[in-house]
Amino acid sequence: MSPVKQSAIWDLQLRQLLLTKLGQEASECEDFLAADPEMCRFAIADGATEAFDARSWTKRLAQHWVQRQSTLTLEEFRGWVAAEGRELQDSWNGLNLSWYSEEKARAGSFAAFVGVELDLNFDLPSWKAIALGDACLLHCRGGTLIKGLPLSNSESFNTAPILVASDSSLHERSMTSVTIDSGSCESGDVLLLMSDAVASWYLQHLKSGSSEDLFDTKCDEELNRFFDDERLAGRIRNDDLAIIRIEIKERSIS
């Protein structure tokens, strides 16, 4: 973990982890994470396994969101998703697909999404986030959850979340479920962006009263092995895992 962004007062320390389902190759991973430390924008997208071309949809959503300077209001987000969806579905034109894949393509692609932007230009750093589905932002302070969105307890996760659809005909319904929120930070606060399986597990981890910050105390190899063991034991569902950890630190003035 190393400093990736500095202001006159604040540093960000960033750590990222992306693990595929046990038994699958990295090329099959349908989670995607993206970070632009200069713009202080970070995002995770988690593709629906049954959806057509979910990997391309998650990559497009996460990468393109962090490269923009807006999309933090509902109307901006709606228009941006519609444009991205059209481009994705246009890319399928001319593909030689089986009848089964054609049926899936007609339904479009789906993904959970969460994105956060930080502002370090004031005495008190702040964040604003937007989410749809069950990928989460968790704001923690001293091992305690300050705020979680769109979900803040492990019991709220289910098997049929409303997701970001590439087909704009579905947006009227889905966009009513978009969550937008904001918060302010103190030195030492941690923001975690997580895909659903690991977010549900981590919320249970916090609820149990554990104060260990796994992402601060374990190296990458240890974390990989730890999450493999948790999935093998059934404590985390065997799913792709995407995590971005952002720690806000006040700069020491010498």
C-alpha cells in the first residue's frame, strides 16, 4: 500500500485486489475495478454471470466512469449509462452467435456498479458516491462502519438485485433504485469498494466485532490465500472478488 494522491493537507493510500472464482481463469473474471488517483475517482463493477458479454460491460462501466468528470447525479448517470449501453450493444452487430447467445444478447448485459469521488481540497476531505445493484461502498472509522451504500448489513443481500442494464428500455425501472450519498472523512478513515460476495462477508466481519483490518495487516499473497480459504470453507460465496481500499491520511508537516 503506497501513497497515490496528495493535496496540501491529505494523502490517499490505495490498495486493490481482484480474485477470480475458485477453479476459473483470470480471463473469466466478471468483476472489474478501476482507479484514477489524479481525479480521485474509483469504481467497481460486478457482472451478472448469466448476462451476455458481462465482462465487457463491467470493464466499460468501471473504466469509463473514473475517466469522466461528472455522472454523480441521477440524470448524468442515466444518460451516461444509456450511451455506454448503446456502444456495447452496437459492438455485437455482425457477431456470429448461436441461437442461445442471440437470445441472451437481445436481453442485453447487466452489472452491479459503485463509484466514488473524493475531494481533498478542503480542511475536511469528503466523498460522493453512486451505486446501483449490490456492489458496495463502506466507510469505516476505527473498525466501525460509519456508512454503507447501497447496503449496510449482510442480511440485505439477495439473489436478484436490480442492476445496471445495457438496454435503455429497462432504465425507467432500474434507475429508480440508484443510490447517491456523500460523507466527510477524518484522518485514518478507510473507504472500501467491494463486489457483493466480499461486501456481504466484510459486513458480517464488522458485525462480529473484529477490529482487525485485514487489508492493512496482510500482504497480497496472504490476502489471496486467506480469501481462497474463506471461499473453500463456504464463509464467502465462491464468486469473483473485487476490492479497492482507500485510506485517507493527514500529511505530517515537518
